Amino acid sequence: MPHSAASLNHRARGLIVDYALGAALVALLPIPYSFVVKIILLPVLMGLMVRGILRLWRGYTPDAVAKLSVLAGLTGAVLLSVAALFFGMALGVRVPELAGLAPGFAFFALFWSVGQAVNHCYLSALPPGCSATPGLAEEGGNAHEI
């Protein structure tokens, strides 16, 4: 039985959060000399996350503009990740005990925003009148109704 768009969106967002938290944990591993392992593991996790999102949205085909918007989303993801890294470093200057959290902030932001960019690309493939928000067009109701 095919899933509704709202169900697919909910599942994709859960997958994105899981991978973003996992990436932050990997980035924060306190193992000495584990930099090479992190450099190998984090791109693999990113690929698995994107593959998981693509599998969820199987059967939906985004248009060319949506595919191009992923490039803008990836650019924004990198910029957000750098901003999160600088925020973590600034927080570490103010509170030295928190200085080691900067890589976790950066990789959480990177994974979250890349996942959202890919997910939104497929959300744009929904037919007009179909909603990815529970309680709207799919049930014919209003989101404000209880």
C-alpha cells in the first residue's frame, strides 16, 4: 500500500534527524587519532542518508527546477555548517568546557540541511492540491480544526 505524502515527509524528517544526530556523535568521538576514521565515516553516513531519503520518495520525480534547487540547498548547507562551527568556536572561547562541541554543531547542521534540501526536492514533486502536512489537503480538512 503506498504511503501518503505526509507519511513520507514525516519518515524522511525522522531519518534526517537520526543521521544528523549520528554524525554529530561521530564528530564528537573522543578517541585519539580518530580523524581518518571520521573523514571516512562521515561521507559514508551522508551517502546512506541521501540514499534512504531517495528510497522513501521512490516513485516521485522532481522537475528540473527542483533538482537545481538542491545545488542552492547544498551551498546553504555548507554555509550553515561553517556558521555552526564558528558559533561553537565562539562558545568555546566564552565557556572553555564547551570548546570541543564545535565539530558536533557543524556536522549536525550539515547533515540536517543536506537532508532537508534533498527531501524538499522530492516534496516539490507532489501533485497540486496534495499536502505533505497531516491534516490539510489529504483529508480535505483544515489544519486549524481539532
